[in-house]
Amino acid sequence: MEKESIEEVRAFNRVYTVFMGILNKSFLKSKYSLVETRVMHAAHTKDGIMPSEIVALLNIDKSYLSRIITSLEKRKVITKTKSSSDGRSVKLSITEFGKKEFEKLNQASDVQVEGLLSQLNQVDCERLVKNMSEIREILEKK
């Protein structure tokens, strides 16, 4: 791999994380971090998702995920239930409160992205979105 390619990817990451506000301790000016929001999204998208599925989906450390699950459970955002097929496993579900919190985050994210994109002219916006789509497609192949 060429050093120039490595440097370009790293430079892109630095710009993108600042552009999206990903480095902020609380994501979208909420009481949730980005990773907590992603766990909520996983539980919202698939009711009864297993922690092992989230580990694979988010490429996250099991013990870190465990702490996040505990925190979200204490805040009544998700619930854990024992798996009927394997008593050692648990399934996660988003609570009604969690659904409301997630919807607020989802709307705030839409507003944030709309605000960021509105700072670009139409041509740059279309180019950015097209290139982001291509990047996502490439990364999802791995």
C-alpha cells in the first residue's frame, strides 16, 4: 500500500469526523454517545438482536458493548431477555421510551446533515453524496 494512499485516508477521516461532529462526547447534543446511538439503532432495527450480532455489526469490543448495554438498560432504553433457545444468551429490545429517544436522535441527525449539506452549493452537494455512496459501497464489500 502506498504511503500517499494511507495519508489520504487518514486525512479524510480527520476532516469527516470534525465535519460530522463525531468526536463530541454527546452525539447530536443529546445525553447519548455515538456508539450508544448505534446500539439503539441496532435494537430499533432488529427487535431481539443478540449482543454478538451488534459486536459483528459495529466491530466493537464485547466488554465495551456490555458496558454500553448496562448503561442503556439502567436508563430504560433497552431491555434484556434470556434467549429461549440458549439460556446463556440474551436478546435486546428497545423499550417504548427508547423508541421515543431514538426517534428524537434520528430527527436531530436529519436536521444536522441537512444543515451541513445546505452549506454546499448544489453541484458540490451532489458530488459529495455520490462519492459517499461509492465509498459506502466499496467498504460494504469487505
